[in-house]
Amino acid sequence: MDFFFCLPILFGCKTTVKPDGDQIPRVCPRCNNAAVISAKSRDWFEICFVPLIPMSSKHIWTCSICQWSMRVEAGGWEPTPVGQAGPPPAGYYPPNWQQAHYPPANQYQYQPQTPSYGPPQVQQQVPKY
Ligand SMILES: [Zn+2]
């Protein structure tokens, strides 16, 4: 004797991001705004749009302005805290102050290895008379 209940159950996954850790604003490497905070990203298994079962979670850096995000790696690169970068004393801007807003070291940036498409080899075609 079998009963089958055909209920419209909707499954899905949802990712929530909550601020986590020190909420020191950091400089975003993409948009250079001090809007990067550390957060915890957690995937939820949801049924009928209700997140029920917590799944994997990870710590991320996320920018609230441009939505840039990066996984926090222990001992890895992290965005520059605003407190270390400035602000400079009022009325005085040292020439190298902007260096604090440079993008991070390129060791964690994805650099596509595209083959160099140089100009085509122009062959000197000597017209024959
Ligand atoms: Zn940003």
C-alpha cells in the first residue's frame, strides 16, 4: 500500500552574506572605495524559499559598492585597512599618499595568459616591373 503525496515542494540554494569579524573598512582594489568589510558567506539549502539547512560557509572580503568579493585566505593578501592608508593630515597631501590606493600585489590577481597578437608580419613586397 503506497501513498504518494504530490506536494509542490520547491528546492533551491541561497547564499547569505553577513558581516563578520572586525568591521574595519578597507580599501577596495577594484573601485578604491573604503567599503570592503570581512563577511561570512553561507550557502543554504532552502525548501519553499525558506532557508533550512546550512551548508558550506566561508569568509570573504566583500565590497558593498561594487560587489567585489574575494575569499579570505589565511596568511594571504588582504585589502588595505583605511586606517593604515590615511587620511592624511588636513591641508597636507604627500605626493606618495595615493600609493596606498594602488591595487594589491599582482600575485593574487588573475592575469590571463593571452598570446600576443602583434601586428602581422609586413613583408616588403617589392613591385616587379
Ligand atoms: Zn569596490
